[in-house]
Amino acid sequence: MTKQVKQLDRVIIRFAGDSGDGMQLTGDRFTAETAAFGNDLSTLPDFPAEIRAPAGTLHGVSSFQVHFADHDILTPGDKPDVLVAMNPAALRANVADLEPGATVIVDSHDFSTRNLTRAGYADNPLEDDSLDNFAVHQVDLTALTVEAVKEFGLSRKDSARAKNMFALGLVSWMYGRPTESTVEFLQTRFASKTELRDANITAFRTGWNFGETTEAFAVSYEIKPAVMRPGRYRNITGNLALAYGIIAAGQRSGLSVFLGSYPITPASDILHELSKHKRFGVTTFQAEDEISGIGAALGASFGGALGVTTTSGPGVALKSETIGLAVMLELPLLICDIQRGGPSTGLPTKTEQSDLLQAMFGRNGEAPVPIIAPRSPSDCFDAALEAVRIAVTYRTPVMLLSDGYLGNGSEPWRLPEVTELPDIEPAFATAGSEPFLPYARDPETLARPWAVPGTAGLEHRIGGLEKADRTGDISYDPANHDLMVRTRQAKVDRIAASIGPLEVDDPGSEHGQRARILVLGWGSTYGPIGAAVRRARRDGISVAQAHLRHLNPFPSDLGEVLRRYDRVVVPEMNLGQLALLIRAKYLVDVVGYNKVRGLPFGAAELADVIQGVAAELPAREG
Amino acid sequence: MTSIDLPTPDLRFDGLAGVPSTETPQTRKDFASDQEVRWCPGCGDYAVLAAVQGFLPELGLRRENIVFISGIGCAARFPYYLDTFGLHSIHGRAPTIATGLAVTRPDLSVWVVTGDGDALSIGGNHLIHALRRNVNTTILLFNNRIYGLTKGQYSPTSETGKVTKSTPMGSVDTPFNPISLALGAEATFVARTIDSDRVHLTSVLREAAAHRGSSLVEIYQNCPIFNDGAFDALKGGGREAAIIPLVHGEPITFGSEGEHGLRRDARTGAIDVVEVAELGAESLLVHDAHTDDPSLAFALSRLTDAGRINRAPVGIFRQVERPTYDDLARQQVTTARQTSGEGDLGALLSGRDTWTVA
């Protein structure tokens, strides 16, 4: 049978099943195949906090969305074109996100009355008209898989578990994905369990062949490789890029890296990753709690290492006092907050941007801390290097605000040349002829000396009590305290001098007709905002985009940029935290757009917001 | 799960191995900083400071390779008065900072100075984990059984019924026995000494500094303002009957004539106070601080009065060898470099699956 091949420019696929169905693995493999094929891509894993929620329930549904295209894309996509649902609950939890015309591939095996009831269905959606708007492929994935792997002598349960590889094979055929990497992956993963290895590979190949031979699937699709900047690429998640950025910062500064951390979702992967790279001089310390994690990191910094701690919002709350101490000691320290839904335990596996004000103000006293935010998974690498540059140069704790979406999401990353990465200069203090002054300052940066133990002539005592200017002795003098509070603030403010002007993407500025609307964001909203701005421009709206990497201090020209626009729109996955800072500092009445659903913004949703703001703009004066 | 066979450690059980020494003779004055000492007149901390300043020259270490780290409390001012590197941190967290420093800097002699509130209340969690890990640090726990810096509230070692500003009808808390706690936390070196007994204090410091691993030294320390006389039974006349001296390898006797002794029931492990004249010296318990089984040390620790202290064992309860966390952590880094070579950043970033866009 000759099958038709259709050309598409982009596709969004969502794999959904029980949290034990292996959907994250399926998504990861499809992503790896897609990366190898050369499409641009962006992914969104979405899984419950429970390790194994009760099977077949809505809250046990785990999904993985991948968006891939023959052109540059910015987000994992709003609405899936294809939903692969491994059971009734996965169908019910995701079907509302589909547009009419979407393809649904569903494992019909588990649509028993019991499972339908468990998923909250009164009637079988495969038998009524509720899915009429979609192209539904009912396939008994479970039975086909069990049949295909029966020769390997596995239990029925183990046989059925390979159904995710059957589904992967089928979808890989539909979109012409290369299969070698998945076969190699399965060979390695199950190297010691040959029957599982053979069963999974067979299920994968059978799924592919099923697509190719059965009449139910008449069409396959081709999405050409994307035109991307020349270079060598790999796919990378935000947490992996952040871990690599920390290692790179250690290499470029010549400092040994010490990570003190306590496991917490969604940051633990960074601890896992760094613990594998001891040969780069990286030491990881799994502490008894969050406080000990940062305490040990600060102790390592005092000793001349690059102290790092990784956590999420609840952990930052526990670390606050030690961050304040680091502000007082004026020692380099990197604190990575992979934000998640809050407050309290909140939504551990869902994303949010609601720790900005915590990072900014969450300490007693006047305790300014520089804040850096990556804007995409691969950008976590550069953000880590920049955060370490600031920490080391200015002798200060630095907060890096990633989030669950960036941490777990992935995209292609154009590999940097190692030799072109920025150098970071620790410039440890050495003894001179004058008596050592631990709180004397560099006139340009206001940084104090990093005087590490073991250096003769630099013996000194520091601590959390207020310091006398220059000598660092304990001081309760009112004028000195006022001076030191202002000096610590001034030191952080001076970082702005090292970060260059804010990049503004304003298509009108070249021909003298600047846009009237600016969309300003920070962190992981970069992708959705960028995609929304493109849509709005296609619809004829003149809109500019700027994205903040530095949240404290802001770029020096931010106020000036904001005042150029009639409207400044600030979308945030919180209730308006950046908006509050901008209004307070620049008296600019920004328009907030705020949602805290635990999910990234959709591009269409933000494009509507821009449309709305544009529609309400009064006519241009003059 | 993959299990990893730890390499057999080849580590010197010497707390100061790796710390550079100096040929230049040092005196007490070399370790006194230019800061004015600001404890209350009569505070036991003065005696401990004098003992430490007097003892440090004996180690012959370079001053710049010694670091004292403290938390919060009266005792936490200690680092300011020593001309070494010092870090006066935040309440209860000194063991965490010391851990990070000790792991990254094997060339430093790292000391923690803490009090009963700092170590056992707000910092209790860090103390027990530092002890079980056996990080190479010496922890001086100044126990005055009261909160001094906050002006006189009861502490986690105050006796039940203690009347203080925060317990006008008497405390209803059961106190910690710091020695029992440390032993329960798998500590490898546990000792007790008294601020006013400089000779004994110095001898314990010597052993503690020489021990590789976490050494916990409880120092009974008088607070003349808020808990004066808490340890008077162990000082002055009659102290021979109150102090049970622990010396490794020696039969345990006490009293002005050595007339009291300890006997251990071989079957239950329980320890009784007996009269030496009645039972004979050969039936007395001989102290063994080096035995791997901590139950003897624990049983001895229970002879400490929980209420007002009229009797307490003093000396080294336990001193055993176990690989330290910091040595093992560094060894993993060394092993990783030996087996796989120094890391190559370019290769790391590339990973296994790359593609090229021309």
C-alpha cells in the first residue's frame, strides 16, 4: 500500500498516560529523535507530585508535550495537534485542550466500565459522539503489544508495560522520525535484562510497522529540518544547562565548585547531575536540611571555593537567614531557586514565577541581593555564568531564578566554544605592607577583598554583626551603620554599570515609527511572549518586546525605555511582582497580565492580551 | 540500585594531618587579637579563652591555617579574641559552615565554638549530623545550662523545675545530656571538662585536636550572672567525691581517698557505684574509651546528674577511629580524576547526541 506523505511546518504532540505508563520516557525519546532529525523543538513535561498516584485516576495523569517545526519556535505550543492517550483518564484530562480536527490516538484496551468510572466518565467516549470533532484512532495498544512480545516469556504485566514503546514506534512512523537512537537507548538501558530489552525494542518496531501497514493510518507527515544558525547542537533541559553552567563557571574561574543542597522538587536534578562530575573538581554535599546546604556552601566560599546551593521556594525561605549573613560577610555565593507553585508546599511539580519578591526582599534588614533570571532552558547555562561573574566580582550572594518549566523543559542548544566563555577572575587578596583591612573596597566595584584562610598576614574575623568600615571590627556606631547599609546597597546598584543597555526588539524603530506597546517580561515567559509578539505583528500590530535577565539591579536604561512607550504590558505567572517593582521604581503604570495555573502561558492567549491593549490605545497624537 | 564498593581508606587518623606547621616558636600572645574581651566579669569563658590561647602554640600550626567558627550566644564571641581566621555566624549554624570549609580545605584546622542553646536547641540538627558524618572539626560546647546573651531564659540543658524569666513556675522540660546525645549521634570523640580546671581542659583539647573526625568537648562553664554556681559541686572542697574521672585503661575510682568506684554488671551492662573497700579493686570497671561499642560510654554518661549537678563523669568518654566525611568526599574527587581523568568541559557540554547545522 502506498501511503500519502503530507508536508507540515510544525506539529504539537502530547503523550498522556498514568504516572506509571512511562510517558516522560516516551516524550524524552521522541524529543531525542526529533532533535537528531534537525527540527527546532520545545518541550513541556507535566506530571503529578505523587510518584505513583492511584492507577486510572485523573490526578495520576502524567503528560509530555513536544512542539517541533521546520522553523525557529519559542514555546512547547498551546494546543496539541495530536493527543496520545493511554487510558480513559488521560483522554479526559487532556481532551479539552484540543482544537477541532486534532488527531487522537487512544489505547482502547482499558475502556472498561470500571476504568471509565474511575476517570469520571458516565458513558464511553469512544462510543458516544463526544469525540466527533476529532480524528480518533482507536488502537488496542495493550493487546497488540502483548501479542508482539509474547515470545520473550514476560509476565502479562511486564509485556503490557512495553506499550509506551509501541505508541512511540507508531508516532515515530507518523512523523518520519529516525529510530536508531531509541534502539540504542533501549539496548543500553536494559543491557542487563535481555528479555526486557528485546521486548521493548520489538514493541517499538512493531508500533512503527503497524503504522506503515495498517489501513487505519493512511497518511504520514514530513516536517523538514529547521533552518538554524550554523553550529553544533544538542538538546538540553534547563536543569542540565544550569548544572553545566555551574561547572563551566568553576572551570573559567579556576575555583573548585562546592554544592550544598537538600533534595527538593523541581531542583533535585541539578544535585544529581553535579554529583556525577567530580572529575571537574566538583564536590556535592547532600545536607541534613536546606539551612545546612547553604551554610556549607557559604563555608566553602569563605575558604575560597565557589559555594553554590540549589533549591525551590520553600527552601529559599529556610535559607533566608544565611543569605543575609552572606550579604553581611560579602562573600560570593550562588543560590539557585527553581521556582514552583506556592505558597507553602504549593504545587511542587508545577511552574510559577512567584518568588521574585522573596528573592528581592525576603530577608531581615536592608539586605540587597542581585537577581538573575534565565529565559529558556538552554539560557540557564549563560545565566549561571553571569550569576557567578557577579557573585565573584562583587563578593555577594546572587539569586538565580529559574522555574519548573525551564528546569524540566528542553530545547536545542547551539554549543558554545569553551574558549570563548567569559573568564571570571577571583582575585584573592594577598598580604601587603599595610595592615590588612578586610572591609576596604575596590573603588570601582565596591567589592571587599576575598581573603581566604591559609593566607599569612590576612588573619581576620568576620561575622553577622555590623562591621566598621574598612577594619571590619564590630561597630555599633550609628553613622557607621548608616554608611555600611548604604554601601552594601550601592555595591549592588553598581552592578548595573557592568551589564549594558536593555535589548529592545522594536521592529518600527528602524524607520522612525517606534511601536507604542512594549511587552516586558522576565524568566520563562520569554518563549510565550516572543511567540505572541510574532502573532500580533502578523496581525499588523506594532509591538516591541524586551526581556529582563537582570532583575536586581535593573539595566540602567530601563526607566528610559519604559517611558518611550504608551503602554507597557507585563505578563507574569504571579500576581504582578515585576509590575510592583517597576511601578515603585519608575512610576510607570504598567499593564499586568497575571495567571497562576501552574502552567506556562499560551502564545495565543498572550497575543489576545496584546490585541486587547492595542484596541484600547487612543489614536496617536499629532 | 547499584552498590558502590568504597575504596579501603588509607587515611591517617591525625586531626592535624595536612595542616602546615611553623618552625617559628609561638606564644600565647601570638593568638590574642587586638579586640577588647567583653564577657561579664567572672565569666567562665575567660578561663576557656586563656586555656585555648595558651594551648594553641603547642600545636605549632601556622596561625593563618587555623579557623574558629561560632554561632550566636556569649561563647560565640570567642573567635573575635583569637588572632586566627574567624567567622561569627548565625544561631546554631556553625557546624554547617565548618562542614563546607573542612571539606574544601584539608589544610585548615577547623574549630567550632558553641553553647548549650546554640548547639542543642536551634542548632541541634546540625550538631548531630556533623557528628555522625565525622567531619574533621573540634567542637567546643560551652555548657552553662542557661541562656546568657538573651538574659536568663532556661536552656535545653537546664534542670527540670528551673525558675527563670521565661519559666516563673519552673521549667517543665526534660534536659538533654549532651554526652549521651553525642554518643547517640555516632560521635567518634566525646569528652567533658570544666572551665576552671585548666590542666584537665588543656589535656582534653590536646586529645580533641589530635583526633581526626568530629571531636565534641563539653565544657562545664559557669555563668556568674544568670546561673552562678551551677557546677560548684565539681569545684572547690568535696569535688573529689563529685567528679568521676575517666582515664582510658584505668580503673574508675573517685572520692578523696579513691574510696568509691564503678562496677559494671557483665550481664546487663548497668553501672553501679560501689565502695572499693568492700568489693576490692579487681572488680572495678576499667575505662575503655577506644571500644567500638558505645554502650559503655553511654552508660557512663548516664551517671551525670540530670537535676542540679552534684556528680558527673569528666574526661574522654569515647575516642574511636572512623573515616571522616571530608576525607572520603575528597577521595571520591581524587578517585574520579584518577579513573576518568581531569574533566574536559567541551566534551561534557557536547554529550553524546549532537547534530551539526552547516
